[in-house]
Amino acid sequence: MKLKGSIDAKRLRPRQPRSWGARLGAALSALLATLGVLLAMAGVAGLLGNYPALAELNANKPLAATLTVVGLLMLWLGVRFWRLSRIRLRRARELNMSPHLMKKHE
């Protein structure tokens, strides 16, 4: 049986207000990840070499190690939050159909 003109695509994908919160969260989490990379790089540079600009980190190895660990943790958290916010952004574009009409994946 062929249905003519009975499907309204606008009804399946209604326009929803933009989720600025998720976009702002994605931007802040990318900034957090960037800051984590920079901190980790400074910590590793303090552990590895004698750079005159990093005199305090060269003299204090536990501080450099702590800075490296904190930087890696901030990088991990930033990537994690960025992925969660991207999922929230993409979830708004799903079809508004009943679950029993969707295909079953087994």
C-alpha cells in the first residue's frame, strides 16, 4: 500500500531551540583540555631538561611531577566533558517517533 502525501517531514523533525548550554559546555571543556595539555607539557619539560625559563620546576622535581599529573587529569576531564556535550548536541536532532516504530537491532 502506497501512502501519498500523508507524511509530514516537519512533524518528524520539529525545530527546537538551540542548546547554547551544550555549546558553551563544549567550548569550556575544549579550553580545559587545552590547558591540561599545556600544564602536562610544562611538567614534562621540567622533569626532562634544564631550561632556564623553568628554573623553579628544574629545582623541584615533585612539583614538576605533580604539574604533569594535574595536566593529564585536566586533559582527560576536558575530553570527557567535550564528548558528553557533543552527545547532548547531537541528541536534539533525533527523530520524534515512537520507539515501537523504530527498527529493532538484534
